[in-house]
Amino acid sequence: MDRIFAWDHHHRQVVYRIPGHKHEDGREDSDLSPVWVPAEESDLPEGVTVEDLRDVSVKDE
């Protein structure tokens, strides 16, 4: 499963999603309804920095 990383500018943190993945809480990640999960900068692939990530705004649940 490939992770897609982004920068959550609302919470000022790295986040990722796994398209098509069904989470334990029943949510399914899709392009229409992405499920962003908090991550650490150290989780980014080698050679990728925060500045390379697109901005997203993750809503509080």
C-alpha cells in the first residue's frame, strides 16, 4: 500500500493517506473522502521534505 503524504496546514503537521484502505473504525479512504492520518517528518520517503508536500486542511472530528 502506497502512502500519499501531505502537509496539514490547519494542524501544522505531516499527514498521510492510503487510497482504498478501510480503517478499523469503518472509514474507507477514497479520493472523494480522504482519510488523513497524522505522521512524523521522519516517516517521509528519503529525499522528500515538508516543502515538497501539497497543503491540505484536515478537519477535526
